[in-house]
Amino acid sequence: MPPSWNILDFEKPIAELDEQIAEIKRLTAESGEDRTEDILALETDRDRLIEQIFANLSAWDKTLLARHPKRPYTLDYVRTIFDDYTELHGDRLFADDPAMVGGIATLDHRQVMFVGQQKGRDIKERGYRNFGSAKPEGYRKALRLMKLAEKFHRPVICFVDTPAADVNVGAEQRGISGAIARNMMEMATLKTPVVVVVIGEGGSGGAIGIALGDRVLMLEHSIYAVIPPEGFAAIVWKDAARGKDGAEVMKVTSEGGRELGLVDEVVKEPLGGAHRNMDLAARNLKAALVKHIDELLEVPIPELLDTRYKKFRGMGAYSEKMI
Amino acid sequence: MTPAPWFGRRAKAARKTARQSVDALPDGLWTKCPQCSEILFNKELLKNMRVCNKCGYHYILGAAERIESIVDDGAFEEMDANLATVNVLEFDEYEPKLAKWRAKTGMEEAIITGVGEIDGRSVVLGVLDFHFWAGTMGGVVGERVVRAMEFAIQNDMPVIMFIASGGIRVTEGLPGLMQMAKTSAACAKLHEAGIPYIVVLTDNSLAGVLASYGSLGDFTISEPGLLTGLTADRVAKQAQVVNVPDNFRRAEFALQNGHIDRIVPRKDLKPTLIKLLAFCREQEDNEDAA
């Protein structure tokens, strides 16, 4: 396998420096020579380079980062963030959907319900996880778990990472549209705190089907959009190759989400993206989750629901003309 | 002169020319049915509520025509007409597109909401118009739907929503997507308040509108033959959907798989709505009647 298959174009200079540093480390380890200063200097150079590159990323670069093959997926975060996680399966109606995972978890001392979309790392797992595209049974499983959380007064944490919902024949047969709609309706009145985090790709209806919460967070290099940039380009310009422009127009980035007033907090990622330092990325995310959950647990349920309704009630743009 | 060919490429070309000459008939007199190619006299077609009298193909109805076909003698009062579209992404191609659809349809936005009378009973109606920007839902559509539902709760009236939409208006970006959450949340309020909510699917009922308030009715009825599903054809093709059954994403497919209550031909739509509304009538009304 060529070494560059999972390195993005704009990451190449960084990867070259990484390689040099690794090479020097290997050589010094062999010869016993002390070149700590050289290494440090190179590392400083590399970090400066990363900062430079990342300061100028376009919305399309961010899209590629959000889909980065090395990017941490839902269960990678789950393993680090929660002290304990017991997965629960099935929608009790049709099947278990491996593209949507969920279960009970402990966030320090707090018992929480967790649900999220899961992508696959290698070819085999990608097939198994259906590329993170959940089917109706996935959305119904998520809802079943959220209703359990409501019953036992536990907060819900949702991780969004999906290109889109599954649209194959089976998904349509089993009512994918209805499943997504139902989830949103139920989540709007779920009597327990809900925190949503877009950790990678927030793809359209597939995302919003588990993304109606009291707080909506985005990881710094995640994207959230009504349609993939390529799809936008195909509809608007009849040219799917113009995804780059589509990403720009739709403001798919976390800054875009903030600017549009639809995202409550952007969670910082380590320098160079979450995949360069998984542990730090998870620690940042955990701190944000703890903060928001603890704040929300203080709020009486009627007030919580009222605020949640008003939050989504107020989304979207229109003006009122005088007649 | 060589005789006109019956077979082969040239024959195909000749048939095409013949078809085009039909298309080129003077506007406003004749229409050709896209399903069975029957040439229909426009006056007849209108009398038949834009349904082909040969094969039963249901033409897409505009919002105004739809309202006229449902309410008693034009008894309809529009609400929230003052809500105006905003170019939320500040996308420079948005305004020209909007202007184009406005010029084409004479409408300001893709939905008309208001209160109409059906069989003497006041009902809140929301009618999407597929001719306006494929009935796509953006900020104005979402807000009008939610306000209509809130009005229904305040005034204890049933709600009927007619769906005719390609989905979310993608040029409104993430705020557009949030209309799904917003309208679904409003449906939760509607159900909490015990308000009857009927969804009527018409051609096309797709994507984000179907996957939000279009799927949350107490009753869901559908016109025959229409297209309904989470994806439009173009997107499904891109996603390489395989092993597709013949009636995939048609009304009949939705009925067969249990997503809708009934398929109702256009001429039976109003009587069916009246029956459903009668079922939902408050208890005291029944006592009055008894």
C-alpha cells in the first residue's frame, strides 16, 4: 500500500517532516547519538507549518478532514471518554443496525445513554457498518434507547458521523423517512437532557435524525450540511465536480455552523486534527460533555423542554414585510 | 419519393418528429398525457381535476388549484402572507433563482397556508406548490408550517398538510435542514394538544419534507402513482441503489410497505377528508348531533 493513501494533499508537507523526525529518532536510537535539540527544532518547525496550513484551510479541505480515513470514529471516542460502556442492540422490530451504535455508559460518576453513528475503518468493517449510513432500524434503535434514558432520567449523548441515511430499497421499504421524522418529533419532547456532538460528517437527514438536542456541539474540523457538497453542486450547477464551491457556499464548517447560529459550541481539536492526537481530542470532548451535561442536569425538565422547543422553533431565516 | 419507414432508426426519428409536432400544438388547447400519450382537450382535463380520463394519470396541481378543489366554494383565507424569503447563505445565485421561480409561477414562496372551510368546518390548510422551486422547504415554508400548526392549536382546528416537494431547499444550507427539526417539533406540540393532523401526499413527496412533518400525520393518504421516498431520482442514481422493484418509491410501494393509510384518487379526496375529519370531531359535537 502506498504510504500516501491516507494522507490528504495539504497534509503532505507535514507528513514529510513527520517522516524526517521519525528517521532521525530511529538513527539516533541505533547510534546512541544525542540529537534531541535537532529533533525539537524540527518538531517546532513542523508545528509551525501545521498552524500555517490549518489557518488557511478551505471549507472543502475541512470536508476532506471530516472524512479523513484516519479520523477517530464514534467508538474510538467512546472507549476513551466513558469509564464504562455497555452496548445495547436492536430495535425490537426488525434488526440490529451496526451503523448506529448505542448503550449505557458512565461519564465519570454520571450514568448516561449514548447513541451514535459508527463508520468502519477497513474495507470489511466499512461494509459491516454500511459506511456509517444508518437504516430505519438504526434510527428506531436510537429512539428506543433514548426513551429508556427518559424513563430512568439519564441524560442522552448523541454522536453524529454519517454521510447520509441509507436510501436503498430495504431502507425505503421499512420507512426511513418516517423513522427520521419520528425521532425528531420524539426528541423534541424527550424529558431528559440531550447533548449532540457532530464529530465528523453531519450529513443531512441522516444526521438530524439523532441531532435534536438541548446543546448541539461540533468538533472543530467536522462538517454539518443539508446535503454533501458534491450533491449541492450536482443540484445547483449540474456538476458534481464542483463540490469545493458547494462546501464554501453552504458554510459546512464548524465556524459556519457558529456563524449561522445553529451550533452552541465548537470543541477544539489538537493541532493538525483529531487524528494526530486521539487522546487529546477525546479529553477536549469529554470536558465539553461534562460541562454541558452538568449545566443541563440543573435545569428543571419543563424549562428544559421549553428552551429546547424555542431553540429549534427559532431556526431558519425569513423576514416579515409590512402589508 | 420514398415511403415512410416502419422499422429502424429512421422510423424512430419519424415517430419522434410526430410526437414533437403534437407538443407544438397551440398552447392552451391540448395537452398530451405524459403517461399514456393520449391527446387531452384542456377544458376536459380541467373539468376532470387535471386527471387523464384515459389512464388516470394525476397531473401535478398548483397550490391555488388544490385549495379550490378542496374548500367549499372558495372559502379560504390565507395567513402569514407577509413572511418573505431571506438569502440566508448570502449565496449570489440565490436571488436570481428566486426571481426566476417567482416570475414563472406568480407566487412568492412554495407554500400557501391559511384557514379554509371543508364541509362547513374550519380547517387549517398548508399546501405546497411543486411548480415553485420544486416545492422545496426553506425558512419561509418552515415558518409558515409551524405558524399554521400553532394557529390550529390556539383555535382548536384540525390541520391538513398537502405535500408536494423535492425536499429541503439546499441553497438555504443548514438553516434549511433545521426546518425538518422545527416542523417535527411543532408536530409534537400538535399531537400533545390532541389536534387532528392529516397529511396528503401528492406528486412529488420526497426527502426532507417527507422525512419531517410529511410523515407525522394521524392519517396519511396519497394520490395514486406519485413519487415518494427519501431521495430524488438523481440522488438515488448517484447512490447507486440496486435491485429496484418496478413500483419503487411510488404511492403503491408506500401502501404495500405500510407507510400510508390509503391511496385516494383526486375526485375522492374531499369526501375522504370529510370522513376523516368527522371521525376526529370532538365528543360534544356528537352529543349535539344525538
